[in-house]
Amino acid sequence: MKNNISKKSLASILESSKDSIIIANQEGRIVSWNNSSSLLFGYSPEEAMGQKLDIIIPKEMHDAHHEGMSRFMSTGIKKIIDQTVTLEGQKKDGTIVPIELSLSSWEEESKEKFVCAIIRNISERKEKDRQIIDLHGIINSSPSCLKLVSQKGELLMMNSVGLDLIAAESFSKVDRANVYKLIKKEDRESFKKFNELICSGEKGSMIFTITALDGTERIMETFARPHKLESGETAHLAITNEITERVKTEKELLQKDQKLEEAKRLSVIGEFAAGIAHEVNNPLAVIHSKTQLIELQLNQLGIEKNQNFEKIIDSLESIQRMSLHTSDLIKNLKTFSSKANFDNLELVKLIDIIDMVLKISEKRCDNSGIKMIKKLDPNIKLKCTPSGLSQVILNLISNSIDAIESLQEKWISIESKISKNKLKLIITDSGNGIPEKIATKITQPFFSTKEPGKGTGLGLSISLKLIEKMNGELSYNMKAKNTQFIIEFKSFES
């Protein structure tokens, strides 16, 4: 009775199993075949019972199967028994199906051996694997970086393009790494908020800068959407492209547009200056000469020089100073916008030009207690317009005097150096340098840090233009300890 119950229980288990369970004797003939086997291979129990296992094995695998069964039955040597392997099975209609096979064996008291095969159809799993492989192929063939980021900022997936952008050797090196550490500090908080937004179910885009593992900075543009993981968590799926060159090009175009606008504005200034120079300079000359005459006549009248008299004289002198200042402004405007011919440059000694400028500046330096240091090669000659170069050097020295005359340490150095086939004229003063925000603007027309009435804001703009017309370069040295300007020429003799 117990044996009958056991057999019934076993039969019930076999029939209720979702997996195909097949038992074969030592001759390789089927002695047990459940319903799942019929569903998988297409044979009814009546058709399968007593048949050799060959009916479910592809023809090209028959020899290997026979050899393995024979070896096991005669020697007991197991090759795939007690293991789970992936193979192919064959249906009744000849269709090949991928299967997962687990084999076990036992021996009855009669010494007869049996083999039990538990077989699972893995077609769906294989199809999913194929889709995953195809998806990985698509992902890795994409010209853009594709990445998956968790709510915590962990990197869950990244294709080869993305790995190249962050300079990672392989994904295993950055698997579950915190992507926030790659984001440049000033963009990090914004990116965290962006990631939170995407993981909350929103779509969006962002431009940010990363610092790759090799230290390279890259500007990135990303388009992201939420993505549900199998765990139920929402992650951040994004297509990201490097736009460093695009941003650089856009900046260059913007700078060109700004220069074009500036050129247009300066053209208007030039036309304005040319148009009013004559009309303004003549009245200014009259005003200046008349105030001088009035001052002279007042002094000749023998009027008591009391406080009121001194106020009148001060007012007249103020009118003279302002008329001269206005005249200088008009002259500078004309110089700045002029179309002078610089085609025929003269070969002159540099030291002669410097000495002439220093003589003009000598009195101002002495009055302000400024020491002038000169380190010049007396043999250097260069091609220039002497008046133009004199104007530039005089302007730089005048600016230095204005900047340092109230300091305790007061000196101006003018030095010549030859480096890499270039002549460098270096003008340095004892000032502490120009702040970066101001230094970027000092050559802009009408920009000045001086008090109203003390500067037109055109000196450095004119100087820059004059040096360029002489095939040279004028620049401010941000790296110098003190305030330093450098004029460079390629054409010179020494």
C-alpha cells in the first residue's frame, strides 16, 4: 500500500511540474514522460514511451550522446550528470529549441541504472539575452554618451563613448561610482538638483562641466528622462554630448560680433571727431587765449591781490586747463580714428626715442619723487614711426606716474630684452598690479579708473592701435608682481 502511495505521489509531482521530466533506462530508452515534456517536445506519452532519447536530441549530437551514455553505464564516469548545462533539444516537428538540462542518476537493487533529465525551455531567456546583446550593441555604437544614474548619483550604466569622455579604462572601474565627483564644483549642486528632478519623473536638459579622471575639463550637454529599474526605483537615463568646441566657437563668434560693433562705434566716433574738430578747436583756442589775456591785463591793472582777486585768477586758470583738456580729447579722438599711413616705417635707435620721452617726463618724476630705472641695449634699432612709439611710451609712463605718485615706494623701470627672435620693451612700475576684472577692460575706448577730468580713457586704446600699426604687440603682464606692460617687435636689429 505504501509503495502504491509513493508511486502516486511521484506521478503527481511529475505531472504537476512545469519542467519537462524524462526518465530513461540504461539502454537510453524513455520509461517516464510527463505532460510538460509533451508540451515542450510535441510527443504524446504514448509516442515517447519506449523510444530512445535520440528523438529529442539534434542529429548532429547523437554520436556524442551515445558515447557519453555508454561510458557512464559501463564505467560510472560522469561528465554532465549532476550538473546543469545549456544545450539544444529537438521537437517532433524538427524545430531546435534551447534548453537547460539537469541530469541525475541512480541504480536499483536489480543493478539496473536510470537517468533522470529535468529540462527547462529557455527560449524566452535566450531571446531576452539576445535583446540585451542587441541593446548593448546599439548603446555602444551610439555616437553619444548614454548613461544611467541612480537617485543617489551612482553610475549604473555607461557606454564606451561615455567612458572615453570621462577617461575610464572600463565600466568596471567606475561601476556604482558617484558621478557628482566628476562634475565641476561650481556645477555640482545644480547637477544634483537636476538628477533629483529627473528621478522625480520629469524630463529635462542641462549644460555642465566635468573634470575627467585624467584631469581634462569638458563642457557637456545632456538630455535626460526618468527610467524605471526592475527594483522599482526611478533612475536618470541620459544622452550626453561634449560641446566644448561648440561653446568655444560660439564665444569666438560673440567676440567677433562685439569687435564688429566696436569697429562700427569707433567709425562713428571718427566721423564725429573729424566733423567737429575744426568747429570746436577754433573756439577753444579763442577761449584759451582770451583767458590768458584777461589774466595778464588784471595783473597789469595793479588791482589789490586780495582773496576775491585770487578766486578770479583761479577761475581763469581753471578755464584754461579745461579748454586744453577738451582740445586734447578732440586730438585723441582724431588720432584714435585716423587712417594714418604706417607703410613706410623708419629704422631708428630705440634708446633715442626712450631718452626723448624720459626728458619730457623728467620733471613730473622729480616732482613726485619717482626713481627712473633704465636698462637698455644702446645698439638696438627697430622699424617704427618715432612719433607713434614716443606717444605710446609717454602714455604708459604717464599712467605709471599717476598710479604710484602717492605710494611710499616709487620707481619706474624701462628695460629691453631679446627673447625668441623678439624685441621686448618692458615698462614696469612699483604698483601692485591691476585687478583682473579691470585689466580685461583697460584697452577699451573711454575706460578709465582716473577721476573725472584727469583722463579720457583713450590712452591705452590709442597705444594698442599704434603698436599694431607698427607690426608690434602691446600687452599687460598679469603674472608680474608689479604693474607691467610689454611691447613686442619682430622687426629689429641689434
